[in-house]
Amino acid sequence: MSALYYKKLRKQQNPDVSSSEDSDSDEEIPKKKLKSQSKPQAYEDDDDLFVVDRTGNGEAPKEGDFHTLDLLGTNHLEPYEMDKDLKEILEKSVVGPKFEKDFQPQARLLGRNAAARLRKTKGANWFNLPATELTEEHKRDLEFLQMRSTLDPLAHYRRNDRAVLPKYFQVGKVVDAPEDFYSSRMLKKERKKTMVDEILHNEESLSKAKKKYAEIRQKEQTKRRGAFQRFGNRKSHKQQRESKMKNKKNFSPFLGVEMYSTSTQKREWTYTPEKLAAVRLEINITFRQKYESVMKPEELELFVTPEEELRMQRSIEDAALKFADKFRPHIWPSVKWTALSFFKRAFLVWVPSDTSIRMVMMACFYLAMKIDEFYITIEDFVRNMNVGDPRQNAERILKLEPELMKCLNYNLTVHCPYRPFEGHLMDMKTRMLLLNFDLESIRRDSMRFFQHALQTDVLLLYPPSQIALAAINYGLHAQGKSDEILREFLRKLIGIEEDSWAARDARPEDLEKLEKTVTRVNQILKEVEKQYVAVTEQERESHKSQLSRIQALIPELDERRKAEWEAGGRIGEMPGAVTEQPVDSDDE
């Protein structure tokens, strides 16, 4: 393009030198009238574009004389009219005067959200948050903020709204308040240039990080298998033996015994057989003395002995278990155990003759469902009751519920043996691999043992873990298995080495614990076998009629006591009056 341009320019300036070969256009090129009519001198290098000083005759040009410098054979510059072809070619050229303005980076060429990236601020809705330069210090601090949840595992943060570092942010300085000078002020030596530096110089954070790193490393090492496992933090045989002996000191063969040993169930509601009989005799005597002064001789026969009261309770318990088996939705076994425990505890304070024993049992079941989180409405509950008006039954149950909790001294925690039973059964499967029968076959007989135990006093006499062991032993007996299976399981559970007499002599308390556990299991089996007697329908009807006669006589006896109190000058409290307990109230 440049060669053609200069050729045409030369032809305009020197028309005599033009030839037919150099002409690229049919248009007539206007000839330039020269000031000097003399023919210029011809040179051998006329075609050379880089030869200067054609008209100076060899003389050096004067300083500042621009007319003497002629690049193309002229001694002055004149306006030039561009050729049409050349003008069209230049118009199609990309590079031009407006090149920088027309070809700047555009939003449509940079992809999605390019306009937002080109802006220097986030916008007015974000208070013109600037796009701060992302230095290495800022990058580390922003990454640290994204991982802030690792600093304190107990603190809960919202998850990060983005996976990349933000573009718009500002760095500020926290100024301590004067009132926090002694409480939450950072010391001067604790202040660093960045947050990452402060964390790296914080001993507490470093200790937590080291502890977490050790836990992760230990977890990864335990995943190793085969020959590579020994390269982890594996204890020596001596360390393993010492650790095993250390665990034996605080070991108990009863699952869940730690929770039971500190519960109100053991402290308040666990008795010996002698103490339990004494409590029942005491409440029976107290009830008799209450009405003894106003009773006629023939009415004394209506009052029952503690043994007869206990038999009445067994009759109600048998009917309640049948009610639970037919209940819909199906009741969990733990609900039945909790309800029967409440019932037995309540009648260590009340007497069956002075209450509606059947409605007390229903209130115990409804309360047990709440305690075990077996959610059901009172309408659905009374719908399962086949007798009485549903509305009246609901009112009586809801009225009895607070009285029942008060009678139980608000000790509503009941530890059931079903969870220890599952734990012991699972432990037997892992420790006793050489058994020639399926342990799951004893489950049905063990559940029947629990059903029988609910109608005895073992709930008030023994821990639930020992009752679970007794259920396992009962199931083994039902399958025709030997007692040695349970003994062998307890021996492995306690850690007694059968063939090591030296180990037995070193820890004789392990043998004592084993014998004590086996003896207790046998006692539970004997108690259930002795106390459980199926209630006949004739016996149930007899108890029902006897209770109805006593409860019909109670209102008349209360009237006699009130009349005797009035005749005696109304000294003391009125019979039958309820003494309100003092209650702390904000209104007072």
C-alpha cells in the first residue's frame, strides 16, 4: 500500500518521469506547474525513495530552511488530494484515529456480569462498597473468615454465601469500648497486623488446632490395614495389657448401671423385700386407723389385708397389660414398663380401697406415654377404652394426672431393662462366636419373661440391667441350654482369663463380682416364678365386687367422721379437708 502511494505521489510531482507501466488508473493526474521551467538533472538513483536533497546541487541546507529539504524531489509541501482508490483502501483499514476508543474491552465481550466487574463500587444499595485490591494479606484474612467455624466447634455460623473470595470489601479497625477495658480488651502484645497473625500467636487456638490435627491423624492411622497398621500409633503389648487392667477397675458388667446408680429410681424407689413389705403394711394400718373409730363391727370385714390389696393390684395389672396389647397404635414395651412402675410406686403411698384403682392405671399409662414421647391425644387414648363415657374418662384421667405426679414426688424417670437386654445380646454375639445356635431364638421367651416380671415386684427390687441378664438366662433355659453359657459370657465380659490362675489370684474381686452377679440373676428368676400367678376371671370379679362395696362405704364413713368432729367441738382440722401446700407465687 505504501509503495503504490509513493509512486503516485512521485508522478504528481514529476509528470515527465511517468510511464505506462507505472499507471494504475485511467484517470488523468493533474500536472504540477513547477516554478523552474528548467529540466531537472537526471540521476541514476531516481527510483530510490530514501535519497534526499535532489535540488540542492550538492549544497548543504541551511539550518531552519525547511524548503530545501525535499524527500520526493520538491522543495516545499503543498496540499494533496488523495487518490480515490487509496481513500477506499484506507477507509477499510482497522487502525485509525478512533481505534483506541472503538476497541476498548466491552461488557459483551467479557461474559456474564462483566458490567458489575468493571464497576469500581458495589453500588448505592451497598453504600458504594469499593473493590479493594486483593493483596496477599487480604487474601489470607478472607480465607480465614471463610474457615471461621473451625475456631470454636461449639459456635454455629451461617454457611458462606459464596465459594470464591469477594471482590468488594473494606478493611476496618476494631476500637475497644471504654467499658470493656478490663473484660474483653486485647493487650498490645496480642495485637497484630492481620487476623491470621493474631491467630498464629494465640496459644489457645494453636493448642486446639494441634489437638484436632492429632485426632485426624489418629483416625487416619487406624484406617490402615495389614502390614502398614504397625506404623501407626500402635501400643505395645505391655501398654495394651496395662490399659486393659486399668479399665477392669471401673468396669461393671451391667449396661447402663452408671445412669441408674445416680437416678431417683435407685435412691427413692428401690427397696429390699423386707422394707417393701413394711411400707405396704404401714399404709394399710394407717388407712384402717383413719376409719376405725366410726366403723361398726360387721363393717370391719370389708377392709382387706396388705396381701389382699396386693392381689387386687395384680388383677388390675393383668387387665392393663391386655389393654396395652390391644391398644392402637401399638404401644412400645418401654411405655408398659414405665406405666406399671408408676402404678406400683403410687400404691406405696395410696391404698386401692381409697381410690379408683382402674382410673389410676389409665392415668399411669397416659403419663408414661408422655414421658417416653409416645405422642397421642387424650381423645385417641380414651377411644381405646371399652368402658365408660369417653368424655368423662378423659376428664377423670386429666384430673388424676397432676395428683399422680405429686404422689410420685415428681420422680418420673424410669430405667427399663429393654435397652440393656439388646446390649447384652449384641455383646454375646460378638464375644461368643462358637455357639452352635442362634441367639435370636431366645428373644421371644425373654419378652415373655419381661411380661411376667411386670406383674411382680422385681421392678422395685432390682436394677434393670440385672433383670435383662435374668431375661437372657430365662430364654436360654426355655431353649434347653445350660447355665454355663451365661456364666461364660459374664466371665468374658468381666475379663477373667479362664486358663490363667495367676490372673485369678491377682484379682480375686473379679471372681467375687462374677459370683455375685450369677446369684442375683438366679434370685430374680426365683422371684418372678414365685410371685407371678395368672389371675382368673372368677378372682377378678371377686376383687371388683369387694372394691365396689368398700368404695360405696367410704362416703358414709366420711360423714360419720365429720359428725364426730362436730360433736367433739370441732377441735383440729375437719376430716376430709385437703391441706394446701405453700406455693411460691409472683403475685404474693
